[in-house]
Amino acid sequence: SIYHITHRPFMSANSIYILVFNITQDIHQPVITREGHSMNMTYLEVMQEWLTSIIGSNTSQSKITATINDKKSKYSLPIVILVASHGDRIDNERQRISKYNEFVDSLLSYLPRYKSNICCSQIIFNCNVEDVTNTTEKHRQQCCSKLHNIINGFATSLPFMGKDYGIPLKWYIIAALLHLAVDDQASDDISQLNTIRSASINKIMRLADLREVIIDFGLYESDDKLLYMLLYLHDIGEIIFCQIAERDGIIIIDVDWFLKIMREIIRLNDPDTQNAEIISQYRKLKQTGKMSQDYLEYILDNNKLREQDIVIIMQLLRNYDIICRIDQESQANVEYFIPYLLHPDVCDFDLTKYKMSDKIYIGYDTEDIPYIPDGIFYCLLVSCLKEWNNPKVEIYHQCVKYYIQDDHYYIIIKKEKSYISIQYCYRKLDEPDSIKEFYNTIKDCIRNKRPQEVIKSKLSEIVKQRMPKFVDARCQFYVKCTECNKLTPVVKRSNPSDTERIICWHCDEIFNCRPIRDWMIYEKKSLE
């Protein structure tokens, strides 16, 4: 989850991705880490996460024709090459190929929409570092050569590599000047280096400031060509370009420097310090999903950032929903909402003292969007926090409980594989009269403020913004059929006047649906 949401600044529509899987593991079993630990995600879920994040974020609907192994085929962008590891665990080559094909076939059965993006390379690497025999070394070289040829076939077929899309030489000159200006290791003896460095070039810059620098270099042509250049340099990994608006953006010139800062923010182990307060705040972050201002300042101060650099980095992190400030009445204890850093073993909510509604689900037809990735889910959680801005928010693995302060109830949002479930709850009361009055108040809030519609609208907006490949997909409500136990969209009523009975799309049975009653899906707002 950490890497899925923090990879977004580095992703590109025109990139070629290599997705590696362990050929010895079953696609439905939990992933085993390098340290031998079992993750709380299966291989299928991990592959769904990566493929949906990679492919969904692409804006292009066009295809390319690539020549791979002397055969021409059409592929959709972005390209994902599937490569297997741990081939040394299976002695027979025919069994290795069979296992590879079995894994890929199973994966594509869950993600049929992505077939045109995927290259089944049948490359299987020997990963036994102790095996350095001539036969194994030759096999590794053959795998590398085959992979290089496939990459070359795709790279030379990308739109900007065609004969009609010549790349101006000055773009490479500008990139070289920018990197030279921020290179801490560059020799001061380089001719005109001090002149270049005096041009106010920094490791992270706003678009307007970079435009002035390029004008000073005498290399500026137009805003449109400047944007094309930045997008191209982002595609080939020379810079990171985050376009915030049509004529505004943030440029990171030193990508390694930014990676170092990101590693500090998404740290997986205790920070390298003897300061007990900092260690305590980090461990609190892993238990609550909330980062203190003091801890964030510790990270940024250790990287010797200028004040203006900190401001721009914070804007970049907010723009990608990597962090979200929790506004509080007191400014003394500022916190940031970072749910993906929560440790997966954090205890579930204790809801024994709460009255719970039935669950309703939000999601998409799997033919349109087969999986909602963690990155989208965590963006939704951040967006909901902004909507109901209240520091009284609790988190556990892939689930958040928000307190709706004005109306005195809670909303629980949870990711359940390809869908997102929502429930509302409130504390149980002892007095019968108070219970009825309070329950009626909650019902009025649900009926008139319709939080379920707010959440659905936000999810739809985030998907359209962050997954433009699926811009036409329709977000809708689902409920669990009491007959076949499958999720069915809330669209087919048994008759127009019936507000609680619907027809299941899977088994065609009519069933009573408590979630529709609890969430008053078909009821209209009260007239004020």
C-alpha cells in the first residue's frame, strides 16, 4: 500500500513497465517476502494493484504496433512485460513454462480488460545467487538479451520515437544544464558552471521560475513547447513533472534527492536516531496513521531543505494525496493524515457498544474497472477527511471510522477487494425514549445529507482524475444478495413502489434488502 500510493509522482503514460512474479507461488496464496514473512495480500491482489494503478493512470486510448521476436502485434499503452523469477526452484524447463502460462492465464481471467497492455515474455530468471555455473550464467545472459530485445521493440514503437516526432536537441541541452546546476558532485573547474548555478536553479522548482531560467538561457520558444519538453523529460525519467494546472506545475530536477526524502517519509523501520521523542512519534504514526508536525519537520530538517523547498514539497505531497493536514482548533499539535503508513496488525475497532447499519457497497462493474487499487482508496479516505474535517478519526488496516461531529454518528469506510463498503453507527443508549428520538435524528441526517452519495461522488471524481483510462466507467451502489451471496447493483426493483425489495442481477431472485432501508437509497430528501 505504501509503494502503490507513493509511486504516482514517478509514473508515466509512455513508460514500459516490467512486472516480476515468483513462479513458485500460487496466485491465490499470500505473497512471501524476501525475509520469508507472509504478507496480508495474495499474489493476485498485488498484481491487481500494480496493473490497475499502472494501466488506469494512462491517458492514452491509442495503440502501437511493435515488432517482438520478428512478429508484429498491436499493444495498448502503457506496456507491461511479465517476467518470472525463481526459475531455479523448478528443474524441468517444460514445467517452468507451464507454470508461467498457468499464472498468466489465471491473472488475465480476473483482468481481461488489460490483455492488450500485457506482454507475456515467458522469461524466467534463475535467482539462486550461489549458482554461478557456466550453464546458469549463459541462461541468465540469454534471459537478459531476450528482455533487452523486447524492451527495444516496444521503445522504438512509442509515439515520440517515430520519424514524425523528432525530439529537439535543445531539450537535451536544457536537461543537461539543469542537472549540472544542481549536481553537488560537479567540479567547480567546469567552464561556466558558476554562471549556470547563479541562474536560480534549484532541485525543486515551480514552473514559472523554470520558465524564467530557460528564457535567460535563450532557449525558450513557447509555453506549449515548454510543457511538451517537461512531459517528455518526465517520460524518460530525467525529471519529475507534476502539472497542477494548465499553466502551473512543480518540477523536480534531482530525482534521487526527492527519492531520498520520500524514503524518509514512508520509512518502514524505526528512524535512525537516539531521540526517544522522535522514535515515539514514529511508532505512534504506525499505530494511528497520523504524523505529527514535529516528526515531519524532523524528516525535512535532516535533508537540509530551504524554506521555499519545504513549501513546494508539501504542495506536491498534498496534490498527490500522499499527506493531508488535519485541521484542529489548536495549532499546537498539528497532525497529518497518512493512512497507508498504518501497521497492518493494528487491532480492529471495538464496536460492541455501537448500533450498526447494514453495509452498502460502492464500486464499478468489473468489466469496466476490475479492481479498485489501494492508491485510489487512500485518496478517497483523504478526500472524506477534508469533507468531514474532524481530528476524531480512527484507522485500522484498509478501514477508517469518521466521526460526523454535527450529527453525532460515525461512518465506517472499508476496502473489501474490488469494492468499498460503508456503514454508519452510533452509540447505544439505555433510555427507550432517547433511543427512538436519537435514531430518528440519525435517519433524517442520512435521508437529507446523504453521506453515501457524498462518498460515491468522491470516488467517482477521484477515479476520473487519477485513472483517466476509465473516465467513462459508472460508479454505483451494490448490496449483497441474500440468496446467492454475490454483490448486485442497486438498479432493479421488484416494482417501482417497493423501496426494500430488489432483483439480483446474478440469480434473478427477488430479496428483501435491509441496506436499502438503512441507507434510504430510494427515499427523497425531506422538504425543509
